Amino acid sequence: MARILRGEIWWADLNPTRGHEQAGLRPVVVVSQDIFNERSGTVIAMAMTSQPQRAGFPLTLELDGAQLPKRSWVKISQVRTLAVERLTRRIGTLTPEDMSRLVEGLNEIVGS
């Protein structure tokens, strides 16, 4: 498998799920550091959606600069650790500004 880098957007199979978790084959943003991704066999990622979101920042972040085919939002509250085998294809990369906003949103949700 190709090297998986922080800030990349990949298609991921999120099934099986429970409760309110995002399900199915959908894009995710990798938020874990490159060295973690390389050595652990897993990545920490946030699920994405193309459905307009009622909740604003810090729960979701609309992506403007990622050059995706559809208008997209990152669901910052939907953080998962995924085996790299769940990732199928890289489809984009976040701008450094969007990556910083994701981390800022996560910090607002979990505290620092």
C-alpha cells in the first residue's frame, strides 16, 4: 500500500458500525502523524460527508481547498482509529489551513 500521510483524504470502508457512527464506504481525512501511520498499521481519521450539515464548527468543517468533486464537510466529532486495510484509494489532500482548523476543532471538542 502507498504511504499514508497526515492530511490526505482516502476512501475507507467504515463498516461494521454501531449507533450514530458514520457507516459505509466514504472519504476520511487522516489526522494522525506520518510516523504513527507508518509504524502502527492503523491511522486516526475523521469521517467526511457530502450532505449539508446543520452543525457548524467545531463539529463540522466545510472543505474549500481540497479540490474534491463534491461539496464536502469533515465530521470532526467522528474520529476513528482504522486499520490501514480499510483504506482503499487516496482522493485528495487538505490544505495546511484546513488541517489546522480540524485540529483546532478537535481541541475545542475534547479540551486541551
